[in-house]
Amino acid sequence: MAFADPVTILCEECRGARYNPTALSYRYQDKNIQEVLDMTVSDAVEFFTQPKIVDPLRVLCQVGLGYMTLGQPTSTLSGGEVQRLKLASELHKQGNVYVLDEPSTGLHSRDAAHLLTLLRQLVAQGNTVIIVEHRMELIASADWVIDMGPEGGSKGGQVLFAGVPADLLNCPNSETGRYMRGFL
């Protein structure tokens, strides 16, 4: 059954609205709860006026999740969206260590640049950010790089390089250094 497609059945009473008619009859600024939950995060920033609501929504926009709807089930989020959601909850903290595994996977270059800005914000607030990453623009922007190799899996595991990204270009055994020379 784990490989079968999920079965959804439309509720006969609410017709998929998830709320009974009484709950749907209440309105806030001319919208019922279902209409509010169908709003994107970006639209909700404009809709609400209370800082206690708007401020967390702005942070979601800041991490690039403004397109999501307020009522979107977490089961529909991609791995990258989940990481950015977690990142949003951490942006106000300081003195922590964060370990991220391939946070730029699947991101457009523009979104990867935005992610880099957010990671720099975390560092500027006194946090340490450790990233396992293969994207050259993120590696080139790091303060310190540890390159493992010479290959992946059982053919890897050796520290080939540790230092600033510019020095990685001169590491003869580093595939990352070779690719970075072409990138820069």
C-alpha cells in the first residue's frame, strides 16, 4: 500500500471546504476562513495589519515562500521548502550552529543567491553555518571550505583541502577546485 496513490474522498457535508457552514459564515474583512487559508503568504501580508501576524509572514516571504498558501498541507512541501521554512523560524536567533545538507538543491540561480543572503544574515547575527553543498556559487562564497574526496562514497572520505575558497583553485587533487576554476 505504501506505493499506491493516495485516495481522497470529497466530504459530502462540506464539499472539501474543511469547515461546516457555521464556521464558514464568520467573516473577517469580508473573507471566511477558507478564503483566508487559500491566500498566498504574500497576499496575506497585504491583507492583515497586525504585526503579530504580518511579521512572521514577511519572514516567510524573505526566505522565498511567499507563493505558498496559508492552508497548504505540510505533506505537499518539497525538501527545499521544508528547509526554508525551518530557516525562517531561525532568522531571529543568534549563537547557534546550523548544519544544512544541500540547501540549494532544485533552486533557480536567483533563489540560490537569495538563500546565500539569508545564510549570510545568520552568520552576521553570530551563528555558525555549516553546509554540505555542490553548488559552485555557494562554495565560492564560503568563509572556509573543506573538500572531501577524491571521489564520493567508498572512494572518498579523505580531506583533500581545507581553507579559503581562493586557495582551493590551486589544489591539484580537488575536483571541486577544478570545477571552481571554470566557474570563476
